[in-house]
Amino acid sequence: MSILRTENLGLVYGKGTPFEKKAVNNVNIEINKGEVVGIIGHTGSGKSSLVQMLNGLFKPTSGTVYYNDTDIFANPKELRKIRFNIGLVFQYPENQLFEETVAKDISFGPKNMGLSDEEIQIKVKKAAHFAGLKEELLERSPFDLSGGEKRRAAIAGVIAMEPEILILDEPTAGLDPVGKDVLLSQIEAYHKESQNTVLIVSHNMEDIARISDRVLLMNNSEALMFDTPENVFSRVDELKSVGLRIPEITEITSKLKRRGINLPDGILTVEAAFKEICSLLSKGGKADA
């Protein structure tokens, strides 16, 4: 069932000026309730501009966004409520931490929703759990946390508003491999438990292949592809033509296939490759010539 869709969506910066720039052009997509959508594309392709229209932060210059079949821009007074339901976590959200304690930072959104203190405390603890923050960290200053913990605290601040749709713009940017893996695991766990819709913008093809049900490829302000990870990453030449690559493990297993190793097409994660290679070895390591 569709929860979010766009109709001929477009955004032009500086329209009518010498600095006019087309950021998003005629995007028509439909996102289903409960799915994880990865959004990829090179820098300047329109990814961030698109997601900032999806939660009503930017008003499109053409077309519109429908949330549960309602035009989110039809009533400007309702936009604040829309942003509670479609939560957006910006890139490097930890830079927006400002309160004395982690708990106060996470509670900022629920307070603005007009909730009672008791309701806020429940939401703060629940959001911290979803984001993978230990309860003993809640009374610490957010500035005393590690980089990964700060990122999770900032994400918890959006989760605390319990949005039906969670949008994350480059959530693993700048994290070390361990921090990145932990954060991705928490996002997967959040989605599994909440069954909410999640949109993830990323330059990392491995992250997108690992977590997404479908992948949206933006190029030159337009939606070039919107399909399963297997179908998108099978179009190697098209991806290379727009400056992207397939996941490294997919490239490695493709090379092994060309050398006669009997592996299936469409391996997108290290875990899947490991499983297939172990299966092959258990059968005696046979390979097709």
C-alpha cells in the first residue's frame, strides 16, 4: 500500500534569476508502507533536494508530494504536523545537538508536539532503545559521547516523534567502519521492530545493497531508475555512465564467475557471498568450466 508518492515533482533554485538551477525535475515515484528505499546518485544529482521536499521542508516549484493520498502542501498550517510524521535526519545531525543532556536533546521534538512529561519520558527511552543508546548515556552531555553515539543520539531525537516515515540523509557519512556497521544494524533493527517506512540517502553502494528493498537512482535532477537492488545493480554499464559503481562484493563475485566459479548472479553483500561460497565448498568446490 502506497504511503508516499510524488507527481511531476520539480524544484528550481533561483527561478527567474541568472543563477537559476534545476535541482529536481519531473520525479514520479511511489513508496510503499513499511519498505526501505535507498536513494543513490552522484553529488548534485538532486537526492537531498528531493528528500527535503518529501517532508515539506522545501516547497516544489512544480508538482506535489502525497502522504497517505493527501497533498502535503495543500494546507500550510498542517505542514508542522506532516514533519512529525515524515521525520528527516540531516547529514551530520550530531552538529545540531545542543542540550545539556542526551535525554533533553531527544525530548526536544516530543516537547514541541505538546506531549506530557510522562509521555515524553516514555518516547525518549523508546527512541534511545531503537537508536542503540544505552540508558546510562541519557544523563550525560551529548558532547561527551563518541562520534557514533552522537549520531545515534541525533537520530533518536527524530525517532522520538514516532514518524511513520524516517528519512536519513547520509547516516553513515564520516563514521569509521565499526561505527558505520553498528549504525546500519540499528537502522535495520529499528525497521524490523517498528515496520515503519525508511528512506536512506547514501553514496555507499554496499550500505544501500544491504538494507534496501528498492533503490532510487537520481541523475541530473531526474529519477533514472527505481527498482530492486538486484535489478539496479545488474545495470553495470548504466551505473558507470553516471559515475556510480556496483557494490565491491558484486564486482568480486562477477570476476570469480568469469574464472569459472559457479556462483549465482546478483550477489550484493559479503554475507550472501560467504553463504554461497560455503555452499559451493560443501559440495566439493565444483565449478563450471
